[in-house]
Amino acid sequence: MTDQVVDTGGVRTSARTPDGSQFLGRTRELKELRADIERAGLDTLSGRKAPRARVLLIAGRPGSGRTALAEELVRQVGDRYPDGVLRARLSEPDGTPVPVARTARDLLTDLDVPAPPGAAEDDLSAALREALADRRVLLLLDDAADAEQVDALLPDTPACLAVVVSGGPLTGISDVRPCTLGGLDTKSAVELLTRLSGAVRITVDPRAAEGLVEVCQGQPAALTLAGGWLAARPKSAVSDLAKQLRAEGEEGTPPGRLLRLVHASLPAPAARMLRLLTLAPAGLVDPHGASALAGCSVDGAHTTLDDLAALGLLHRLDSPLPQYRVPGCLHPLLKALSETQDRPAEVQLARARMLERTVRLLQSCRAITETDSPETRQKLLGVPRALRFPNPRAAADWLRLRRPALLASARAAVADGELDTLARRLMSQLVRAMAAHFGTQAAAGDLYEIHGLVLDVAERRNLPREKAAALLNLGDLDARTGRTRAALARFRAALDAGREADDPYATGRAMESVGGAHLELGDYDRAADWFGRALAQRLARGERAETARLYGRTAEAHTYAGRYGEAQRNWRAAVAVHRKNGDVAGHARALSELARVQEYAGRPEDSLRTCQEAIEWARRAEDVRLQGALYLRLADTLDRLGDPAAAELHRGAARRMLVEETDAAETAGSGTASITGPGTGSGADDKAIEPEHGGNACEIRSASNED
């Protein structure tokens, strides 16, 4: 195993159980669950068609093997569902229920169904049910906290099946018979110990093995820890472990007593790392996160994680990346151990190191897409080898696979409240990395959540510039998904924050966005007024490129309002500014729009002359598509002026141009595709927050900018 960030050549473990071992026991439970799939429901018995998916509930305490049973059931019946298996965890490691909106969005992502960023919970649930309406899928919902979570995600089709794992019955979901788990039967429990610790000691003293099973109450989690303890001590007898457990007393659960025993026998560095793994976002840890938490090398952390997994203290995930999960039944126990054995300052320092490592990985992940820049290449050479990605594809794979943990890191950092500077840096780099690898459009759902977290920090810390930037970003995403009134409210709030921060860029951007929202709502007078305010600010600051664009937007509002004289004056002003700027393409487009307004105003001769001038400028700009569009407009104008022959000549020229341009574009696009670099998606409209060094202020920058 190299110390590169992504190692896609690793061996995948079996997915039958969380630790990759073959499933044992539960024959009766599996038989009952499979029979329950075919059981006639109450609706069928009453002569009605079942309106929703059948729900199978597996109930049991953490450590009872409930998730392993669910996975084995999925393995046995999964081939009946040709559209695949969808998985979701409905509780965080600390027991906090996962919001339904987040789960529904993740499931829609797994189905490759786009979901509007910022959509409400009901809308996402409805979109999920619609996506599953014509599919036959098996839905595995693990660690459900309550019936409302499950009910919101159930498909409205009996062709689907939902397997739900919970700590107890879910009252509120009709026609569900829970399969309640106790301990494993003695034979299966002894077989599990044999597999983990070796056959010799079990065969020599079977009564001691049965006694150990009794002490562990047949719980798979406790038996796994017991087997790992015995495997690490080949000279210890099974009876020795049973005696030590009995000496521990009856306090706590069997997994808790085993954990205390195993934890006490670990080397101090490994025990400390194990306790700190409870800080891992979403309970997911990789060697980088573990090395940052423990303050050791990546290779050393990887070795320790493997050792802990061999002892049953971690689950090694089936993933191209080396990833591990802290078992849910052990997470609260390890957290309690950390609270008693680790000083709060040390825990906070470990959390800060983990966030800092994540920030540096995200910086490296984005920088690998910008190797055309000599400055970026020089920066990459200064990055430690363990933090480098070999190529953009590896960086994109890492970002995609670690996405749940990265988003959980951002949520946890904001919720902590003590590491806001690191949280802001983390979210800034996460936005930039996602924009560079996925594009702002594809990552819009995640970006909406991140910008919301930025807003939380900005309001908590009273950072008006960051508040303005977050509100602008959220408003842009609202506007793109048709929530124009919500976008207008955010843009107005951004304007207030920009004025409070005395930030001319944010205030100008907000005024223009307010105008754009009014334009979308059909309030053309207010749109023109707000565009005019933004224009006045740009003129005062001498920003000529922005000035030309705002002249055009003001003209657009006047055109919609039927004020063609005002629209023509603004387009002429835009033409003049583009000419001063030397922007040939912008000059051509502004003349094209001026010709359009002249035609609306009933001045076809003026429109004809302006259109001919625009064609000349479009030719200088080598904009073939614009030339073709202008020739078509010329043809329409000539028709109205009574010259159909000349009109047909111009239409023929337009057709030839557009066909040649299309052929050229197809030829250029027929080569090998490459990974898109930064600056894709919606461009400069999507901004990221970058804190200034040593202060609370921030700059609103394009996601493709340098650090």
C-alpha cells in the first residue's frame, strides 16, 4: 500500500457482513422474513391493491447483528429486484436522526435523478417516490430512528421492498410484523468464535466456549470482540477470557464489558487513536483522518486501523479506498471512554488537526486540475507526497468516494462552533474542489448545503461580507430552480449585509441580482430601477466591462416594458463602452440587440442598417453562429420591406454558415474527452468564500481562483 491519497488497487472485502465474514446462524429469522415477503397483506385480504412497498422490520439492540441479518436477506433476495439495491443510514453515529431531505437527496443521486438544490423535504420525498414508481428496487434503511423517517421514503409501489433496521417496533407503519433479534444460537455463536480465534482452543475446551457464549449473551458484537482478543493471544485459554469477563461484573452490556477489556489491553497509542475515531465525520475514517487525529504518519495509522479491524473494533468497508467505520454499538462506549481519559484540549486539538488535513487534501484535489499553471505546478511540488494525487481522475474518485464524510466534516465543524476559522476554510476548499471536478451545476445540491453552513457561521460570528457572499450564492441557486421570490429575499438581505460591510462588489452584485429577480417576476419598472442603481455604482468605480453589461440589462428591462426609446439609448451606450473596451464580440452582440429593438419600435430601415453593421463586427469576432442569426434577422426584415429575393439569399447564407459551424463543432468534440478543469458550470456567478489571513473578512472569489 502506497502513501498516495487514492489507492484503487486495493483488495475488496466481502460485503456479506460489516466485517466481511461469511454469515452465520439466523436460519429461523431468515425463513420468516422471506415468507413475510410473500405474505398477503391486509389490503390484499380486503380485496384492495397494496398501495405501497412491503416493509420488513428487523428490530434489535445495537450489537445484535441486525444490520448483518438485513444484508444477508438482501443478498438472498436481491436478484428479484432488477433495478438494484438502495442503501441509507437514517441515524448519525451519535444517534441523531438524519434529516429526511438529506436521505431522499442521496437516494435520488444514487438513482442518477437530478434533484433541485434547496428543495423542501416534501418535494424531495415526492421526487423519490416518482423516481421509484416505475422501478423494482430493494430499499435497505438502516438504523431508523422513528416511523416518520421511514414513511417519508417508502415507494408508492408494491413492486418494491423496504427492509428497515431499527432498535424497536415502528408504530405508525401499518401491516408490519417485526423480526425481533436476541442472541445467536449456541452452535452458531461457537462457530463464530472458532472462525475468529482458531479451532484448537474451542475443540479442546468446548464447555469453556459455551460458557463464553453465555457471558456474551450470544451477541455477535461481543463475540467478535472476544474472538479478536483470543486471536491476539494464542497462549490464552478460552476460560481465561470468560473469568476476566465475570470479574468485570454485570455492569453494562456484553459489548461494553468486552470493549473495556480489549481497550485496556491495547498499546497506549492504539487505544488513544481508537477513542479519537469517534470524532471521524459520519463514523467514516481513512488513514489520513486517523493519522491527523492521532498525530502519527499515514502508514502508521493505516497499520493501526488494520490491527483494530482485526480485533473487531472497526469494520473495514468494501471500497476502492481504505475506509473504515466505527461500529454503531461501540461508538457511544468509545465516546464515554474518551470523555474520561482524554483532556478536552487534546480532543479539540485532534479535531483541529483532522480539519486542517482535510483542507490540505481538498487544496491538493483542486490543484491537480490546474497543472497548466507553472505557479500551481510549483505549489504541488511543495505538497508532501502523502497529500498528492497522481492525476485528476484519482482526485475526482477520492472526492466522490469521500463526499459523505467531507459534507459531514463541514456540518460537524460548524456545529462545534469553536473552530469557525477552520470550518470556513474547509467549506471554501470543498466548494472549489467540487466546482473543479464536477461543475457547479452537477454539485448544486451539495453547494446549497455548504453555502447554508457558511451563512450560519457568518451570522454567528457577525461577518457581514461572508454573510453577503453566502446569501448571493444561495439566491443564485434559488433563482436557477425557479424559486424567484425566495431568491429576491436573499438578494435583498445580501444587499443589507454588503452595505454593512462597506463592500462595493457585494452591494453592486446584490443590486443587479435584485433587478434580475424583479425582471423574472415581470416587474419591469423595478428591474430597470435596480439595474440603474447598479450601473451608477459601476460607472463611479470605472468598471467598464460591468458597465457595458448593465447597460444591456437595463435595456432588456425597458424592452420588456415597451419603452423602446429608452432601450435603444441604453444599447447604444453599451455599444460605445464595448468599442472603448476593444471587446469586438460584445460590440457585435450589442449591435444585434439594438437592431432587434429598432425592429420592435417599427423602424425596419434603421434595424437593417444596424444589423448589417453587426454582421461586420461579428465577422471580425469570428462568431459564425452570431453571423448566421443576424443573416436570418436580415432576411425577416427584408421580407417585411418587400424584398423576398434578397431575403432568400440571406437565408441561404445563414443556413450554410450554421451547417458549417455545426460540423466544425462536432469534429472538435469527437476527440478523447478529458476531465473538466476549474471554472466549469455557471462560471463566475457561483462564488466561494476565502477568509483573509489574520482576520474575519472574506473575499468573494470565483471557484477557479488561486488560493
